[in-house]
Amino acid sequence: MSAEERRESVIRAATTEFARGGYHGTSTEAIARRVGVSQPYLFRLFPGKRAIFLAAAQRCVEDTIRTFAEASEGLEGEEALHAMGNAYTQVIEERPERLMMQMQMYVAVKAAEEEGDHEFGESVRAGWMRLWDTVHLPLGADAGETTMFLAYGMLINCLTAMGFPPEHRVWEGMYPSARRKAGPEY
């Protein structure tokens, strides 16, 4: 495996580990073990745990951006909204670690800010703004529509992370493309 391929495997493993344990609860030893490398080799690929977390966070955001961009390609307004909603709910059902990594990103930013580390949050917020822009244009560059779409997305994240089954009444107020389908519980 090349160094770039190994780096990619570290990002995938880190996403899984950080999704489960968060930034503070995940050791670089666990990530190295999951990849099948030593910790010293891990630190040849990344300067430290923070860099690994930020790479996994960036990948998570970029994957979500790609999901929205591909789903909305050539569409506008309601069609784009429903296509992106369907694509996103499918992704978080098929790849629950992506949902959990997102949730861990928000917690890690708040914890870093509390510790006086504002640079950490800037990196994650920059990704969020790229996500905002990706959604904003297909929804007609309407700030209200973009806000509502992302607000529904955050509600979907929370309800899914808390394990509300698709048939639960909390999903009734969602537009159909935002509703979870029957699938694994989290």
C-alpha cells in the first residue's frame, strides 16, 4: 500500500473510531490497531490526533457535500430539496458512522472552544459553510429554504441518533423525503 492509500485507510478507520468514542474518548492506538499499523507509522502520516480528527471531519463533510451535489445535479427548488433529502437519509441509514461522526464533530468543536482552541472550530465551520453553499444554490439561493433544509437535517440527525424508529410519531411532521425508511436502529 502506498502512503496515500494508507492515509486513506487511516481516515476511514478514524471516522469509525471517532464516531463511536468522540475526540477525547478515542485513542490513536485504537485507530492504528484498526488500520493495522503502528502508532509511530500513524504519526508519519499525520502529525497528531487533532490532525487525524480534522481529516476525518473534513472527509465526512466532503462526502455529505458530494451526496447533496450529486443528488441535486440539474434540479432546482422542490425537486432538489427532495432529491437531497432522499439521498441524505439513505446515506445515514447505510453508513451510520457518517451520522455519528457529524454529531461528534459538533461536540468536539464546542469542547475545543471551551478550552480556548478556536482554530479547531474554524476548520469545521469552513466545511459547514461549503455544505451550506452546496445546498443553497439548488434551493434557489433562498436563505430561508436553505436554513429550513439544514434545520430538518439536524432534526433528522438527532432523531436518528436517539434511535427513534421510522414509524414513530416524531417523524409525522417531516416531508416524505426526510422520513427515515425502515432500517437499522442506532
